[in-house]
Amino acid sequence: MMYWNDHGMNGWGIGLMTVSMLLFWALLAVGVVALVRYVGRTTQHHPTAPPPTGATDRPTPDRPTPEQVLAERLARGEIDHDEYRQRLGVLRGGPGSG
């Protein structure tokens, strides 16, 4: 009598190996995604070098000007047009700024 699968892997072994391999690759992918998100978040909140002295009043791509912030507030509906004009005049040093 011949035994075809005497010392080989049966159906349970192949199934367990497949499931464990899929689990391994899924955990590896989740780990890589978590690492990339963590590294991206820490570099956004902690810049490597502080801005040069005197550069805080100049607009940068990360920091909009006060007039841009005011325009965004108007666009979102947080302030009305009259308040926008009044605050814009104050920012530009016009009447009512003192």
C-alpha cells in the first residue's frame, strides 16, 4: 500500500501557512503606514530650524497675512462685510485704528 502524503503538508498546514503569511504582510503594511504617518506628523509640528530673526512679520506659505485671515473669516461667514471693512482699516492703519 502506498502513502501519497505520508510526510508532506496536509490541507490544514497549507491553510495555516496561508493565513499566517497574509497576517504577517498585513501587519507589516500597517506598521509601515503608521511609521510614515508618525514621521510626517512630527516633522510638521517640529521644524528643524527656527525662522530667522525679524522674519516673523513677513508672510510665509505656512503663515497667512492678517488680511488673508480676515478675508477667510469673511468668506466663512464668521464676520459681516461692515466688520470686515472696519477691521481691514484698522490693520492698514486707517481711521479708527487709534
